[in-house]
Amino acid sequence: MTTALIFAGGTGKRMNTRARPKQFLELHGKPVIIYTLEHFEVHPEIDNIVVVCLESWIQRLKLMLKQYAFDKISLIIPGGDGGDRSIYNGLRALEDKVQPDDIVLIHDGVRPLINSDLISEVIAKTKEHGNAITVEAVAESVVRLNDNKQIVEVPPRNKMYVAKAPQSFKYSQIWSLYQRAHKENLRCLDSAHLCSTYNIPMHTVQSTPNNMKITSPTDYYIFRALFEAMENEQILGI
């Protein structure tokens, strides 16, 4: 079985929206998280979807899922204090529902500009190697600073990539890492960061273009412009 674990438990402090969290901001009347979930709902290789949601918004999310006729979502559970704790909660909820070698794709609820081909590639790479991290080549030089904010290294740009999502794993591997981190009170930025901390070899899949995470007002406006450009291309052929 292949499960998509979508975490959307954040409050969106950087978005500066008082009315609703960033994952529930709307474009053309549809919330961002619904755009994200639809990619996994319609994908033939995704058997199950688990959503980790901000607790105070779970009931509203259930109404939205009913409105848009989702069939694959089996669990909606409360998020934690940060993305890593939300992922931990989601993986824990799957413990007696999946097999050790089942695949889990971990994805941000506010990363809606992916496509079916990327999901398929990530699943195929995970079947072959045990995990798959979506990455994108950096467009500018990356620098490393010391404690005095001085540049101490400029790594070759052709070796630098940004870790994105989906990030996919065999369930037993990633759940054991999150359990270990939880016991050690270790916080991580994402699952790739966690694997790096524990020296787990990772395999990569090239991201689709514009696979952005919506975390700020600027991100939202860029998402809106990109989405409308893609719609125009589909409808008008421009």
C-alpha cells in the first residue's frame, strides 16, 4: 500500500493572516490544501491519504472534503508543535494500519504545484532504493557563514540543490527515525534533514518546475499567478 501523508498543522505565522491559516487560503473559491490533496486523490498509485491538520480546523476540513468528494482520506488527525511533530503524529497514526515495507509519501499541505509524473517518479524510486527526496537545483550561489557572519565557503553551484517534497520512504525506516528523534528530543526541518542527521543514504528525484511552498504573502501571490498562467495555457493554448 502507498500512503500520502499530508501535513497541514501549521498556523501560518509568516503569512500574517488573521482569518485563516495559510493552508486554507482560497484561490477561485477553493482552499490551497484542496488543490494539494487532489493530486494524490486522483493518482492511481496512491491507495490512502492521511491528513495532519490544525486541530481547530479539522471539522471545517471534513466539510471541505465532503464538498469535493474525496474518497481516499482515511484519517484526519491533529497536528503538533511544528512540522516535524505533525509528521510524527501522522506516522504514529499509521502504525497499526500499514506494513513495514509500505510506502509513505510525506508532503506539505501548502505545496500544491506538483503533478502526477512527479508522484509516480518518487514512488518508483522508493520501490527501487527505499527512499526518494524531491530536489531542485539552486539558481544562485550558496554560501556558508561562520559565527561572525563571515563567508567561509562557497560550494560549487552544480552540486547544490534544495530539498523539496514529496519525500518518500518505506514506512519502517522513516517511522523508526522519527521515534528516535522524538525520544532524543531532536527537532528537524524536514524528513531529509532527519535522515542526514542519522546518516541515512538518500536518493533523489528531480522536482517539477515551480514546486513552491506557500509560507508568506509573496508566495501566495506567486502561486496565484503561476496557477492562472497554467490554466491559461491549458484552456487557451498560450
